[in-house]
Amino acid sequence: MTRNQLILTAVGGSLVMLLGAFAFQYIGGMAPCKLCLWQRYPHAAAIVIGAIALWVPGRTLPLLGALAALTTSGIGLYHTGVERGWWEGPTTCTSGPIGNLSAEDLMAQIMSAPLVRCDDVPWEMFTLSMASWNAIASFGLMLVWVAAARRV
């Protein structure tokens, strides 16, 4: 495969991973936890990096794409450890903007926010959670990015 074909493959893989996450969220009704959201950002970065790398020669951008894929793979491994009870996850939670809400409106916002724990596994296939599958697939994408960097 050529450098650009490898980049397109890696970008396509990240795009599929993001679309899958959005499908689980918006079609399947599974609200993401904090770690799930963290795993999305490097995929988005890899897509942008890939779009630029198609037009800019050199190894730097494919290596940045590899770093993005390795980052989301690492977050996926960390999330897997949290799900399996190997270590604790983040203790903080997030909420929408407070702005000029009254106390009643703020309480209604808090009570209507979905409670999504990072140590719960809402879906699994072959005993592996979405975080585990992300870690595996993203590691593979990292290898594709490295192959693209070697094709300069």
C-alpha cells in the first residue's frame, strides 16, 4: 500500500470508531462516561492529522497520527482496568454549564443528568468491553500510521 492509502485506512478506522461510539450513544441510548469521552478526542485528532498528512509529505504527521492512535489505545487500556477493578478511575464528574440558572433549575439539571460510571460495562462482545475493543483496534491503527510514516 502507498503512504496515502495507509493514511486513508488509519483515518477511516478512526472515523469508524467515532461513528460507532456516536451510534451507541445516540441510537443505542448509552450515555458515555468520562473515560469514554476521553477516548474520542485522539480519534478526532487522528482524522484531522490524516486530512493534512495527505497533502503534506514527510514522516512527522503520520507519526503524530500514530501517537494519537496510541493515546486512545492507552486510555482504552486504562478504562478497561477501571472496568475490571484493577485500579480506580477518576473520581470527578462533569455537568453542563451553570450560567444564570436558579437553584431550582440547577437542581433539575443535576437530577436529569445521566449517571454513567466508568467502572460499569454497558456492552461487551466476547467478554471484552467497548473500551477493550477500542484499545485493540486503536493499537492496530497505530501500526498502520507507523507503516505510513515508513513509506516516505
